[in-house]
Amino acid sequence: MNNDILNCKKHIHFIGIGGSGMYPLAQILHTKGYYLTGSDNNETDTLQAVRDMGIPVMLGQRAENIEGADLIVHTAAIMADNPELIAAKASGVPVLERSDLLGIVTSWYDNAICVAGTHGKTTTTSMVTQILYTAGIDLSAFIGGKLKCIGGSGRCGSSDIMTCEACEFVDTFLKLYPDIAVILNIDADHLDYFGTVENIIKSFHKFCENTTKAIIVNGDDANSMKAVEGITGKTIITYGLDKANDYYADNIRAISGLETRFNVYHKGVLMGEITLNVAGQHNILNALAAIASADYCGVPFEPIQKGLFEFRGAGRRFDKKGEACGITLVDDYAHHPTELTATLNAAMQMPFREVWAVFQPFTYSRTAEHLDEFVKSLSIPTHAVLTDIMGGREKNTIPIFTRQLAEKIPNCIWFPQDESDPESCDERKYANFQQVCDYVCEHAQAGDLVITMGCGDVNKVNKMILDQLREKEEKSCK
């Protein structure tokens, strides 16, 4: 990739500017002084946030949208037959895929902290960002979820430090320029691309080889430790719950609700006590990775402590959306069985009457590949309510349907689709969302937790449920 491609460019156009990987880049480049325009197909809160920055956004993707641009960026989700992308490629103007642009941006910084792993990337990147921001460091950031303290998911600062969420899907993280790599865990995911877990480990090994200074790795995770085998010329730092790690947690106590406290040690020496306001053992591990990253960058323990105490989660990561009729609504990005298990186990330990998991399976290949694991995960809550599968980038050639998952889960509710048409789920999605919303609003009771889960657009169901419950609450007060 030519890292000078942005030189002399003034007008950059984003196809799919509302995407979670495009919005933070728009925030960074807008701050850098580039003139941006964008397009997208669906109205979202993120799209409005882009407009609020003063960036013109066109709804609907058409060839004329690219007019005047001297660089065009698109997401990997844009299909080859998209008229705007076709026009872009025919225009003679340079065209970049989003991950290529992100790679260029990371090369601008001497201390790019790139956080990789199958699970926990957004939360951990957000934790590191919160700590550095609390410490008064004028950092830049690229996060896959919104973080309140930076007012979005991207930030452009004046220091040489950048935090960056590094996604392994189709090896996009190999386009980055990491100075400090964080390896959280390596699990079986995206097997439609990687084929085997061994291939995933090989990709993480390449990511570590590309790192210039330090690798902070989960010493408790066997696959992560395999990924760093044979790596030389970098500082290797381990963290975990095992006391053999460089950084480890001890004296872990669940206090109340989401609050957890633990002591953190570095090479056997007590650093101090941490209070987390996000639940679950997985978040203790995420916090340890963030602590090790910040400590490596020279941040004193007090702002580390303060930053983690003030962290209340990233957008769509056990994100409390509100309460109505005594029912608590939370939204979470979990979409892999390991993530579902961690989040739902944490939810079941909280003082709620019952837990309702509203899950939208994402991609047919992942649903089929991990069917039995999904069954185990979704058997954890009191109730599971499933939407149709969101195909994303895939066609339902297997074919597989929600019914095949739901029939194996105790206390599971789903709404049958027309299985004679494998593509019907996307066409009838919103009718299905309404059925899910109506069922939950009719059956959930005061004291319950309703958590919408998935990496698609199931968060829209969360809003529908919350709006309907609030309307019900208002009527009962009249």
C-alpha cells in the first residue's frame, strides 16, 4: 500500500460512512482538515452524528455521489455491483478499502497500540483509551464502538500515541503498523475464511511479527501463547489470572450489580486495587491487558485506577439503554458462543428476577459451524428469544434457519419464517423484529433484565422494546 496516497488529497468520499469502521476514520480525517462527504443506505444515530460534524451525507448510494472527490473509501461490506462503487472504480480517482486507509493512519504514530483478539477488542481498546485520556494524553483512537469520554469512536490528537482496534477478519489487521500489539485470545471464528484455528494462530503470529516494540499477550490462553512462539526482537509481556504472568489479578470480589474489585500485581509486586464497573471475569482480563498497555506507555497507577473506575463500557458492550415498567434493557455486541457464554453467565449472577436474551444470529456459516455451542450458550438465560438469521455478506446456500437452533434450546421462542425461500429472512426482518418486541413486552416482568445480543442490527429491537414499554408505562400512570 502506498502510504503517501493521502498527500495532496483534499476531498475524500466515504461509501458507507455510517459503518462502525468508517465513522472513527471520518472523525480522525475530519479533524485533520480533510473535506469529507459520505453516503449510506440506512438512517442511524451514527449517520446523524456524522452530519452533526458538518459532513454532507447522501442517503442512498448512487454514481453521482462521488462527484468532486479525489479519493474514495469504501467498506468491505459494499457489494461489487453497488452503483457508487462501480462509478468510483471507473472514475480514475484512487479507491481504497477501509482497512487500507486505517493501515495508513496507524503508520502516522510512533506508538500505535493495536488490540487484537477473537473477543473483547472493542472493550479493551476502549479501556486503554479511557485510561490514556484520563491521564491527560492527547491521543488518537480508532474503536469499533462509541466511547463517551471521546465523544464517538474516533479521535485525532497531537501526541504520538494511537489506540486501534485490530480486527483479524480476512487478515485486515495485517495491514496495520502496530508498535504495541495486544493479543487478548484466539478462538474458532471466521472459519469460512481461515478454515482452521491453526491458520488463525498463524495470522496472529504474522501480526506479532509486524509489531515493532512490544507484545502484550494473554498468558492464560494457549492459542495466544502459540502465536508468540518464536517471536524475537520485541518485548513480550504476559497478563492473566495465573500468578506466573507478568501482570495478574488476585483477591477478586464481586461487590454489587456490575461492580468488581481486585488487586493487580506486576511481577509479584502489588500495584494497587482496581474497581471495575463492568461485570464478568472476561472484563477482568480485558482490564489487565489495558493496565499492562498503559503501564508500558509510562502512565502512573493513579490515572490507570481512575480511568478504569470511570469506564462504564463501550457502545453495544453490555450497554444499558434504559428502564421501563421495572424492566432493565441492555444491548450487547456478543455474536460468538464464547462471547455469549461470558456475557450471559455474568448477567445470570446479577440480582435480576429473570434474564431474557434476545439474540440475532449473524451469518449462516457461523450459525451452522457453531450450532451446538450456540445451543449451550443460549440455554444459560431464563429465556431465549431468537430473530431470523442475518446473512450479512452471505447467501443462505447451506441452508440453515433459526428453527434448527431454537428447537434445541429450552424455554426458547422464535417466529417461523418461510423456509421455502432461503433469502426470506432479510426481507421479513422487521416484521420478525416486531413479533419479538411484542412477545417480550407482553411476557417480561418488573425486575427482569432484557439483553439484546448480536453484531447485526438487533439493537433496533432493543429500542423498539424500550419505546413500547415506556408507552405502556405512561398509559398505566394516566
